[in-house]
Amino acid sequence: MRYKSKVVKTICCMLAITVVFRGFTGNIYADTKGQKSVEDMGVDITWYDFGKDCTNYTIQDDSDTGIYMLNISNNSASGKTAFVNGKGEIVLQPETYDGYSSSVIGEETVTLMRKGDQYIYIDSSGTKEIDGKAYSDVGPFMDGYATVTLQSNAHKGVMDKNGKLLFEDKEGKYTEFRFLGNGIFSAAIEGGVYDLVDTDGRPLSDAHYGYSPYISEETIQVSKDAKYGFLDLSGTEIVPLIYDYAFPFYEGFAAVSNDKKWGFIDKTGKEVISQSFDEVRSFHNGLAIVSRNNRWGIIDKTGTIILPIEYDSVVKNEQGFFDARKDSKSFLIDSSGEVVSTKDYSFFDIESNNRIYVKKTIHNMQVSGYLDKDETMLTGFKDFNLRYLSDNLYLGAKPGADTSGGVAPHDYDQRFALLDANGNNLTGFKYSNTGDFFHDFQVVYKYYFEGVGLVNQYGAEVLPTIFNNILLTDEGYAFVTISDPDSGANARVGYFKIPDTFSEKKGAKPITVYVDGIELYFESEPVIKNQSTMVPMRKFFEVLGAEVKWDNKTRTATASMNGKEIRVSIGSEEAYIDGSKIQLLAAPFIQDDITLVPLRFVSENSGADVRWDGDARRVMINSDNQ
């Protein structure tokens, strides 16, 4: 599975000389702030270099085509763009382009670059040149076709992705064409009116329609004078235009509305389910979601209610189930309308990887975890959100908010960690953002905007967080962008084959804390100091039911639980239990505005069973408050 980050940085270049230096041996921005220098990472990076006048390079994934845009610039106002493949090889030499567009054909995104009257069409199959001498403009390609403007008479026409002109609007009355499917285009006329034309540009009928028509199940949804109806593919009306609104046909039924009430018709125009609902969704797998009085339920094709209309929301998920919510609780509904057993979970969602994501409340915390398809726990519960990445990895996420006023570097107070297949924390929450995930490598950010590195499946940081950007390719390569750490200028782009050693390197285990089997999230993570494990005091005691107060004047934290008062002071190895002095193994200290205290102190005075697993670097607390 692959997750792509859409990091787009557009910078271009004035002068390009097609020279690429391999194995650049100079000191490429050894970090003066103490970070690891690039040439010490153990990889042979090929740095792009198109001459001394090209001083800044950036790269972006060209919309998942497998081809990447390499943008090159200096301080000039003009610039150039090259295209490279996933191995870093140059596909198109640097050029200064006059225009750029990106659009969708089916499930694939394509790019169109213009230089004068020549166009470069780019998709996953490669690149092709289109001669545009006959056109003053070529619009973006949508579903394999583009609207063009003829140079000779300014008339519009339609071009296919091979550059062939299918037809021209010889009367000059249309402003744009859009392919609807089944060899039919909508042809826009000034004023928001549309004709329907075939691949030769011939109108299907003399009728003009409002809004943009839509084809589904060999019918065309059309509107005229704010009324909706349907045509067949020849343009013949099969359902009169009598409805205030209509959805396209799905599974033989179309949702229609009059007087703000919705029902369903078949392709003959017969009303098969009366207009008695406030809102509806189209049929899928024989079921439709419907609403009355701001409550939602499900009906079948006979109009029979198979899920009572009493839920706050009902939505269909990718697995054919329905996710419903009522009174802040989630329910999973199967294809027969029955509620699937969700035990006592507040959220229960079957994902496409045959894993079930669940949430529930324990110790007044909302915790989450992943189950397998048999509802056996895989990860254990976590005091943070989880996201499935692969069968080997999960992403732990603690959401946050902008606490910086939008000034970089900052992190919006959010944190991410990488966890293995069993839910063991591999990295700790030391990253503020994430990028690509591919082949069990995760791109991570030290800050929300900058400081990009790479982590492997064992939590090892195989590339330090010193880069501006990292892009992973299908071919097993990585593109890296780096700049001078002091000035931020002189960005460079390089690439290298990810070595096998990157996959094998082991990471250092973070200290993790579990209370009654739940992994806790800490804004300041536990550390070992003076051979003592130091843990955040407040959250420990609060999870166990204590009230914790802080006196800023005396720098003292006080916890009250079960009639006992526990008091510690920052920097002092003396603590007080109900006024009696005891000696600590290490003095409490503040880290990230959080008070940390020795674990043994917590163990002996919380009333809970607290244990330390040195091999797993894990604190395990068992309380009587489950």
C-alpha cells in the first residue's frame, strides 16, 4: 500500500546545461547546526547539476504518473523544467514551458505541458509530443479528450490524447466540450446551456439543456427550465422533464424529487418508491439510505424499511457495510440491515485490509486499536489514533492545533509515531508530520513544514531529518531535496537507489508506558536519567484517578488520591507523603513543561502494581480501577 504526500514546490530555471554529476564528493551542506552531513549517510547520491547558473532545484511527483517534475532556477524571473523517471533518468531535457495543466483520465492523472505551439502529453505510459500549430489553445484533458481552439477561425473542437482532432464546431457556437461516455459529449453554449453531440460533433437532437448532462446506465440525466428528466443514448426522451431534481440511474432506479420530497423511479418513468423522504442516496447493492426529520435509515428496492429511520447518520463504507451513529455511538450495519456485533465499542469500522478499527472509553480516555476480521485484538488499545499502513506497520497519531500563529518551524502540536504489526511503538512521538509511505518506509517531518527524514519498518531513522523533501518511487529509489541549513538557499535535488541496509537497520526502542494494557501518549516521553526511569507525573496519577495540582511559585506538584497526599518539588530529591518526608532516587525535573518523577516513586505510592520491562523498555501498570 502506498500513501502519497502532495508536496508541490514550483521553481524554474533560466539556463540549462544537460550535465549531471554522479557521486558528488563535495561537502553538500554539512549541517553547521550539528546535524549529520549528507555525504556521511552511506549512500551514493546523484545530484542534478545543469550548470553554474542553475542554483536551485526542487522536485515534485507529477500526479502519480511515475514521472517527476524537476524544477530548476536561479535569481532570474524565467526558468526551466525537466522531467525524470522513478530511477532519476532524464525523460525530457530542461525547457522553459509556457503553460501547464493537470487533469484526470479515468483513475489516472495526466499532465500537459505547452512550449509555443508544441505540447507534451505525459501519463504513466510515458510522454508524447502533440503538434499544436493549428490551435491557439489546448485545454486540459478530461477522460482522454481536450477542448481545443482552432487558430484559423477561433472555433472550438475536440482532440483525443493522440493529438487527433475528432471534430470542429463549424458554426462557432460552442465554448467547451466535455466527454460524457458512450461516444457522447456535452457542448456548452454561452448562458449555461448545453447540447448533446456525438464523436462527429453532430447534435443528437434540436433540444438544448441546462446544467451539465450526465450519463449512467445507458441513460442521460438532463434538465431544462429547472426541471429534470432522462434521455436514452440516442437523445430520445424516456422520462419526462417534470422533476425539481433527479440523481442519475443506479441499479435501475433513479432518485427524483418534487416539493422537497424524494422517491425513486425506474427507466420507464414509473414511480416505484413514493416521494415520501426528506433526503435519499442512490441504490447500491439493493439498498438506499433515506432520511426523515433529520434521522436516517435504510430501505430496499420494494421501499421496505430494513433499518429504522432513527439514526443520526448512516453512510456506506468501502466494504459494502453501513456505518451508523446514534447518541454518540457507532454501529456497523450489514447488507441485510442487521446491526453487526460491536460489543461495547463506541466506534467500529471494517477497513478494506480486513482489519477492524475500534474505539472505546477506558479510564475516562478514548482509546483505539485494530482487530482482525474475527474481532481478535491485533495492536492492543492506544491512548491515540491509529492508521493502518501495511501488514507490518501502523501509524500512531495524536491530533493537535495551531499554537504558533502559523510561523515556521512549528508542528501544530500534533505528533506521529510508527508502530509494528503487534502495536509496539518503534519511534516514540518525535515527529510532527508525515509524507510518503512505500515499501515499509515512512517519510517523516521533524517540524510540520521542514526537517524531512526517512524511517524504516524497525523504526530506524535511515535518513536524518535534515531534508526539505523526500519522494519515494515505485522503482525503489528516493529523491531528496536539501538546502543550506543557515540561509535556506541553494536547494539541491539528488536521487539514489535505496540500499538493502536501509531495510535491515534496527531502531532504538523508545520507553513506552502501559496502564491496564493501554499504551499512553505523553507530550513529554519518559526518559532514563541517573539510572532512574523518569515518567510524567500528572498523567500517571490522573489515569489512576488522582487529582494533580501545580504550584508555580514553589514549583511543587501535589497528587491526591484515595485519601493520600503526595507532594514533589522540582530539583529536590525529597518528597512528602501525607507530610512525611521520603528520599527519591532522582530529583524531579521539567521537560517540555511536564514534571517527570522516578518510576519507583510512582510504583510505591500510587496503589498500583508498576513494573519495568528492561528488554522491551516498557513500564507496565496494573490498577484496580478497570
